[in-house]
Amino acid sequence: MTNLPKPGSLWRQDVEFPPMPALQGAVHVDVAIVGGGITGITAAYLLKQAGKRVAVIEAHRVGAGVTGETTAHISALLDTRYYNIESDFGKDGAKLAAQSQNEAIEQIAHIVRDLQIECDFTRVPVYLYTEQPQAVDEIKQEIEAARRAGLNAAYTEQIPLPFSTKGALWLPDQAQFHPLRYLFQVAAAIPGGGSHIFEHSRIQDIQDGSPCQVKTEEGSVTADTVIMATNVPPGLHVVDTEVAPYRSYVMALRTDDIIPEGLYWDTEDPYHYIRWANTGGERVLLVGGYDHKVGQNDDTESAYRALYEYAQRHFQVNAVVGRWSGQTYEPADSLAYIGLSPGAEHVYLATGYGGLGMTYSNVAARLLTDLIMGRPNPYADLYSPARIKPLASAVDFVRENVNVMKRFVGDRLSSEVDSFADIPTGEGRIVGSANAQIAAYRDESGELHMLSPVCPHMKCIVQWNSAEKSWDCPCHGGRFTPTGDWIEGPPAHNLTPVQVKSEQSDQS
Ligand SMILES: Cc1cc2nc3c(=O)[nH]c(=O)nc-3n(C[C@H](O)[C@H](O)[C@H](O)COP(=O)(O)OP(=O)(O)OC[C@H]3O[C@@H](n4cnc5c(N)ncnc54)[C@H](O)[C@@H]3O)c2cc1C
Ligand code: FES
């Protein structure tokens, strides 16, 4: 394989957000919003417009989460098929879902217009296509279901891609944009008038109450209401068992192929997705896919290799100018969870968007704003985290949790290498077995960093991610730096450093 660039989102090279202060001391607002991604920032914007004082509290920097790693297809066609949504939530549920997604596209367009945001917001069609003749029926089934749900979908065999395809669902008037140009300009409207954005402020504790309190190491915010806009809620929540973490991979290509602007997805499982983007200083073709469960691929570089080979088979690849990956959470049934956190009175959550967080984040921001303002919202029941799981979802629910249990037990019995000496420079491995496992990372200078591999969230064993150089937890997607600092996901603490007897580490 050609030499690929170091992993890192190209969007982040294009635009910077001015630094915001860290939270220190005590602050009071109406609504505390944990997380400065597209969900938290959009909710903050709408709530401020509705007259609330808000504080966005972000662990890293605004846009540091998945919103900086997305491919930003903005579409009402969800990655769950509408015929599945129909079977899980009925025809009316599917109609409501489609309506909420359509409204989200219009609301994003509205915000772009209102704030005069320069983010390459462009209307484009979606093509859900297949290369397999046997998948055409599935596409036709989805067209019927999408049309019943109120979407203007049609069948076409005119698919403007430079390789052989068999048929597609075509849906006009969808959209794409530069996610961070959009995010940063919406975020710029938040500070002032009693509202704040705090960066480098990781929330470690959220207390429901009157008022609620959210705490970092150096400060706290009291508020009437809290929104956990953190991709997946921090800490222990019922919803942890209802969403499953996946990593998805993206490559930015230089190509001479002539492909009209559009959002292209295929019907493979996991699917490939394609769009043009102006990023990294040029127009590039973004090609994504090869999703796998977080911490459950022993060779994460293989996903990039597979994506590269896929790109080469389908396009004339002149160069790979960027690559990155990011994390999505798939819901146990077909739809996201947005609303009051089960068991809480004033703490809301939004998670389980799958690969469609651009529209879902907007649905969530409007829905949560309405709930907090005491206004009716037609989608409150549909997306409620407290919804009773329909029978169909029970199968996925059980499958995901059996998978978590297998990892919990199985990973305790196996090690990746027998001795520290087997760990190459710049890599990490699990050494030992049963209760004596160590997550060991050898840095570029050869020094070993040794950690307990036990994830502080629910005690699963982390796995080394060689492509992103991180420790990833297979159970709920907690991720840590090679030296154990938290990066993302529900764990509230870092991995614990451990001391190893000198005769063992001398083998290094
Ligand atoms: C490769 C890839 C491609 C994708 N493509 C698409 C696409 O084409 N279309 C689409 O619609 N969606 C897509 N998605 C999904 C979409 O990007 C996400 O669903 C969406 O960005 C989620 O936004 P968010 O604001 O909810 O989460 P995030 O952007 O992750 O924001 C959450 C923020 O919370 C912060 N945080 C977490 N814990 C704490 C804490 N304890 N204290 C303080 N802050 C905290 C994080 O640092 C982060 O900045 C894609 C995702 C991936 C990975
Ligand atoms: S993220 Fe839940 S156990 Fe690690």
C-alpha cells in the first residue's frame, strides 16, 4: 500500500475556533450543556435565542469530538432503512421520523442563512445505490417505505459514478457542508449576555436536582437543567446498554474522475459513503466506510487498507491527502434516543445517532429546547429514551449486551503478547492474563508506560488501537491516550498507572 498520511481530520486544518476559558469557580446559568459538538452548540444557540442563559462545557475544544470527524452528509434518508423503522415504530412513527429529518435540513439551511455562515452549504441529491443485482429489490423496498414516510424518493439506474452500479434510490434536496465552518460560526453566537463556552473543562460529575450541578476538577456550574450532548452520556446510564459504539473510517482522495456533487451510499454492510468536499486547501473526494465495533478489530490499520483498496478499485486515485476515523453510537432499535435521561428529572441526553448526526443533532437541539421551554414537540415520544422497546429491538439489544459480556469475560483470559520485549516502539499491547494483565505502551524513546487495562467505566478490558494510537474499550467505546488519559466515551476517569516488579519490566 502507498504511504498514507498520518491519521487526522482535514476539516480541522481549515478553520480554528478562538480559545475559550476553562471553567473555574462557580457559575450559574439556566441550562448547562455538556459537550461542544454540533448537538451541544446547536442546542445552546436555540436556547439562547429562546431567552435562556447557557453554559457549554467542553472537555477538549469546541469541535474536538465526532463533529470534527464526520463526512457531513445532511440527509433525511437515515442509515436505518425506513421499512425497519416502520416495522419497529409503525407507519406513523416512520412518517414522524422522516418529517423530523426533513425539518432538520431546513432548519440547518435557516441557521446558515440567518448567521450568513460560509460553510459550503450546498443542496445535493442522495443516491442509495448498489453494485449487486440481488440488492435492487432491497432498494425498491426502501423507496416504497421512504415514500410512505413522505420522502420524495424515486428509483433510478442513472447513477453518475465511474463504476458499474445496478440501481439506486434517488432523493433530491438533501445537503452537505463543511461541519466545522458551520459549527464554529454557530458557536461564535453563544458567549455573552450571561452565556458562556468553557473549553478544556471535563465534567466528571453531574447531579440532578434543583438546581442541578455539574463539576469539573476546578469549577462547577449550577443550572435548572443539564443537557448531556456528549455523543454518549458520561458516567453510568441505562442508555449505555442500548447503544453500541462503532468506528468508521474516511479517506480524502485526489482524483480526475468526474462525479457530480451528491451524497452516495451503497447497500453493503457496513456501507461505503462518498462525497466531494473543499477541505485541506483543495477539492477532494471523501470515501468512507469499514465500520467495526470499537476495540473489536485487532488490526485497525486493516480498515484503512481495506478502504484504500476499495477506493483504488472504484476510482482513479491520484493521491490520498487525508485519512481519519471517528466514533458513532448505533441505537438498539432503529432511532436515536433524545429526551429526559431515564430516572432523571432535569437531565437530558441525546445519543444513538448512528451515522446521521448532522440531522439528528438538529432534531435533538429543537426537541430538547422545546422540552426545556415547556413547549409541545411532535417528536418527543418517538425519540424518548424512556420509550418501551418494541419487540424487534429486543433482538439487537440482547445481541449487543451478549457481545459486551463476551468481551468482559473473554478479554480477561487472553493476552496479546507474552512479554514486554515483544512490544514494538510506538505500539501498545496487553501483557499477562487473568487478573495480572497490563496495558503496556512503548513510546518512541523506548520507555514503557504501564497501565491497568481495566476500563474505569464498567471494568471491561481495553484494546490497543494501532491506527489511532489509543486504548479503546470494546464495551461502550471509552478511549484513552497511550499513557492512559481519557479521550472520549463514558468513563469518568483515566486508566490507572501500575508499577511492575523490576524483573518483569527488565525483559523490556
Ligand atoms: C467517520 C464518520 C462519518 C460520519 N458521517 C456522517 C455523515 O455523513 N452525516 C451525518 O449526519 N453524520 C455523520 N456522522 C455522525 C456525526 O458526525 C455525529 O453523529 C455527530 O457529529 C455527533 O455530534 P455530537 O455533538 O452529538 O457529538 P460530538 O461532536 O462528539 O460532541 C460531543 C462533545 O462532548 C465532549 N465531551 C464528551 N464527554 C465530555 C465530558 N465528560 N465533559 C465535557 N465534554 C465532554 C467531547 O469532547 C465532544 O466535543 C459520522 C461520524 C463519523 C465518525
Ligand atoms: S466504556 Fe464502558 S466499560 Fe469501558
